[in-house]
Amino acid sequence: MDKMQKDTAYYMDLIDQIEAIRGKNNKNWMDLLRLAFKHAPAEAGAIMAEIYQMDGDISSLARKLSGKE
């Protein structure tokens, strides 16, 4: 296996590991949201609005990096 194939296999393995961890962590996020909205829906909604706004800011910057703005 040449170096490029090794590098590609290495990166693909890391991506697979990240995907597996993200899948597990997504359940944690959903459980946290359920608790927050069950016990303090107004406060949880306000926090979600802030998160949504910041996600939009991140997406805007990512579009600039990708040349898709």
C-alpha cells in the first residue's frame, strides 16, 4: 500500500470513529433537550434560540471557507 492509500485509509478510519461517537452523543443531546423542555421550557427555548443563532454564524463562516458564499 502506498503512502496516499495509507493516508486515505487513516482519514477514513478517523471519520468512521467520529461518526460513531457523534451518533452516540446525539442521543445524549436529545435526552438533555427532553429534560430541559420538560422542566424549564421557556429557558430551554431561549438557550436553543442562542444555539441556533450561533450555528447560523458558523454556517456563514463555513460557506466562506468552502467558497460557496
